[in-house]
Amino acid sequence: MVQGVGSNYYNPYYDTPPQQQQRRQEDNQTNPLLTIGGLLLASKGIDILSNHASKALIRGKEYTTSDNVAKVTKNMLKNNNLGVDVFFVNPENIERVSNQARISVKDLKEVAAGKNAFYADEIKVAVAPSAKPSLIQHELGHAINAKNPILRLLQNSRNYVAAIPTALIALNFLLKKTNKSNDETFIEKNAGVLGFLAYAPTIAEEGLASLRGIRAAQKTLAGKGVKFGALKKNYFFAWLTYLLAGVGLGIASKISVKTGIPTGMGI
Ligand SMILES: [Zn+2]
């Protein structure tokens, strides 16, 4: 007999005594509030990280001059036959851009302030802040993606993600109706992963839009001594906010299925 190893010693991994096993199972079943508390905390943590990523993006430096970005933009438009109108917005030209682009001043405010950029496929318009012109390359990456039917499907999937928690609750309700036992349903077990997977197409499409923007810059500005590190860094932080949003949707889905109350991201 090994010294110090008495009858109370059990290896925690494969030799758990039966009474303890039972207690652990009960713990799992009787602590839903603790679990939800943990999930809410995790959700808050994701929010904080996402805010940091957004701030890092806003603080990020431009990788090159606006003239060089204009060259990249021209090439992206021409080489992909995009037919997209591009606008660089600032507080001085916001009214004029609003009229020309047929986008409300309200929707352009964040762009003018350097905090957003977007591509509107319905009207084929891409906007970026004058202070951060390089964001336009990512937006034109979206415009290129939109020409491919499958990528366009990925792009549009984001319009449905807000409905995922409610959809999972409804599906779970149906599963429970047909499930006679008290076991966890497939949805209850996997709500987090399912929520994240629903967001995965958006994460992928965002990443691809950035890669297209980076590749276009590398091609257009090759041999001109331009370094692309700052561009990649900015685009990484932008992508990180999407990755975190996916994790956030996973957590929100889990909370929704556990409580039966639809919960959105960023609670
Ligand atoms: Zn994007």
C-alpha cells in the first residue's frame, strides 16, 4: 500500500466514488441561475473586448497616403467591373454626399466621424471616412463578394442572425414536446455552438472582404516601398469585432434557450 493513500483517496479523473458522481449531476441540474449568471458575465466580457477592438480600429493609423488608397480604389473598381460609386465622407461634405449617394445624413454621421464605413449593395454605393480612406478597400471587397451568388448568400445571412435565439427557443419547444424523457434536448446541449455557427458565414465573408482589400493594395502598390502592416492590423481588429459578435450570439443563444426568453447580442 502506498503511504498516505487511504480508502478516502480517489483519483479525480477515473476513480470518482459513486456518491460524488451523483452529487455532481445534481449540481448541474440545480444550478441554472449560477449558469445563467456565468453566461451573462461572459457576455459582458465579450462586450468589453469588442469595445477595445473597435477603439483599436478607430485609433489605427493609415498604412499609406490617401492618393495611394485612391489608386487601389480605382484598380478594384476597374479590375472587378464593380460599377460602385465611392464616397469619402467628412463633416464638411456630409450634406453633399448625402444628396449624391442618396443616403441620409443620419446614416453618414458615424462615417464622417471616422467610426464606420459601409457598402450598400442595393444602391451600389460604398462610403468610408476621409480620415480613414483605407477602409474603402474592405467595403469594395464586399462589393466583389456580392457579385458571387454563394458569397452573396453568406453576406445576406447576417439579416437573419437576430432571429436565431427566438428560432432556437421555438425549435427547442417542439423537440421537448416530442421528447418524453427529461434529458437535455439537442438544442439545449448545443445552443451556444448553433448560435455561433449561425454567425460563421458573416465572419467568413468579412474576412474575405478584408483579404481582397489587402491583396488589391499589395498588387497596386507593389514596389513602391509601401508597408501593409498597419492595414492588416486595422482589418484584423475590424474582423475581431465580428468574431466576438459570433461568440456573443452563441452566448445569447444559450441564455435564450435556458431561460426561454429571446436574448439579443450585447446585453
Ligand atoms: Zn465589412
